[in-house]
Amino acid sequence: MATIFDLLLPVTPMNLLTAFIMVTVFIVVLFLGSKILPGVKGLGEPLKDGSRRQYKLTGLMLFLLATFGAILVLLLYQRVNPWIWNLEYITIRFWSLLIIANIYTVVWTILLFFLGRRKQGEAKRKGFKGVLHDIWFGPELNPTWWGVDLKMFAYQPSLIGLSILNWSFLFTQLDNYGYILPQMWLYQAFWWFYLFTHYIFEEFMLTTWDIMSENFGLMLVWGDLVYVPFFYSIAGWFIIDQEIGFSVYAIIILGVAYLIALYIFRGSNIQKYKFKKNPNTKIWFKPAKSLEGKILVSGFWGKGRKLNYSGEVLTYFIISLTTGLISAIPLLLPVSLLILLMHRAWRDDKRCRKKYGELWKEYCKIAKYKMIPKIY
């Protein structure tokens, strides 16, 4: 019996051209949408010179339009012409799309490198190490093209691309087997709600490490264009060919576990965001407590220093369980994120020790663990 992996189209010049057109149209439409559509105004964190960048946040509208489009195509698929209205075209061109996404990553990185270093002039980093640094991390903190902040924009092809790829799995199962299993709906619901809550609180992203501190180079570009859409969706591949649906009990258990994990992830981030906006805010129905008004010690932040990372990894682990663990491959996502975020927690701890000094040591006595209470 053929599986979805047998249906993947080979990498040919024609398939690469088709994939190039698909990716190009996708990115251009999102870029124009980011430029033209109305959005919520948000202020970034203070820069070194004390100024604050203003952002127009259009992600929620773009995501909802993409969702509406996917639902409309699903209705047309079932009622009009399945051959035309079928997102399976995305699934079967996976290899070509992956190659084009990597090519776009390289081209975008090269443009960022040369344009950024031209702006730096004599202040640019010298030598081979300087060149490697500016390729990997990027020469600029906040590159902007045509009034669109590129670092914030990159979340759109990243996350909306993930959403559309996920939708294509649903179409593929329906087209090949004539049904959509409960675990496929569960997988879709988990990812959709994850992305929806991201965009509902999109302004929070302006206070994250990536936006505040990381320059925009190959590391972030590859992460946005390749790693997130093509790797985060890895579990979906292992649901397409399944034949037996999950029981109601399995759905309820996974659903509850998912909501708890997502609450830890989003809830801890929202607590910090609310505190930054208003140090007198309430957290868990009590006035927020802090050390000298600088370090939050209420809510999740009084229990651990990076429980938001723990909640994120746990969320991905629950999503991987929608496959029923028929393969260890879907676990690569939570495992890889655990390693990445443990390293980032170490980097952030190092940065905070330098920034806050003795105050950070005092905080570490309150929140003794980074990500896993009693362990790490």
C-alpha cells in the first residue's frame, strides 16, 4: 500500500519552478499585506540610544485571512472540483518547496549582509570572523525594507507557512482515503490554537529576546523560512496514512494536557508582558511582586526562571503525541527545542547576571531552577 512518502514528487526543474512561483507569490502577498493592511500599533523596547521603534502588527489579520482561505478551499474541494481546490499540491511538492525555501534563505541573508554592512561603513566588523559573525547573526538589529520591519515580518511566512502546510496534510488524508481522522482534527486544532494565541498577543513579541537583542541574519532567517514551517509540522506527516481513529478518552486526555502546557507557555509570557507594561498589575489575582521593580517574582516567574520555555517544549511534545507515537521522528521537534532552549536559557541567565548583578543572585535564590523544577 502506497504511503504519502511514496506520493512525493521528485525534484525536477519543472517542480522547482512551480515551487519557486508558489513560495514567491506567498512571500510577496504576505509582504504587501504587512505593508497595506491595517494593524495594531506597538512600541518596541528602548534601544541603546533611548528611542523606541513603532511597529504595525498585521499578523492576526493575515493569519485569519489565511484560515478563512483554507476553509473556503476545503468547502470548494468538497462541492465544486476536487482536482482544482486541493492543497495536497503543497504536500506532494515538499522536497522542491524545502529547497526553494533554503535558496530564499541564502539570497535574503546575502542581501541583509551587504546592505547592512554598507550602512555600517567603517564601523563594520573586520576580518574573516567579522564576516562570519555578520552572516550568521546579521549586521543589523532592525533592518527595514519599504517601511516593513523584516524581523517581525519574517514571522508571517514562518508561522502562516506552517499553518498552510498543516492544512495541506488534512487535504491529503481526505483526498487519498476519503476521511479525516480525529487525531488529524486534533493536530489541526492544536496548531491552529497555538498560532491564534500567538497572534492575539503578537505585541508581546516586541519584548522577546529575538526582537530586542538578536540581529537579523542567517540564524533567524533560516529558522523562520525553513526550520519552523518544515520541521514544526513533522508530526502531521505521520497522521496522514493512519487508518484507526483515536478514542474519545485519548482526545480528552491530550486536549487537557495541551491546554495545561499552552497555559504555562503563554501564561508565563503574558505575566512578564503585563508586568513590563504596568509594574502594579495583578498576577494570579494578587498585586505583582518584584525585586526593586525590575525582576518579576510573582506567578510562574517566582517558581522558575524560564518556565515559559518549559511550557513551549511541553506543548510541542503533546502535539507530537497526536501521532500516537507510531514513530520516534515526531519527537525530534520537542527534543531539538529542549536542547535549543536550554542553551538559550543559559545565554539569557548569563546576560541577566551581567545586567542585574547582585539583584539577579537574589532572584536565583527565589526561583532556583531555570526550566525544570528540582532538575534544571
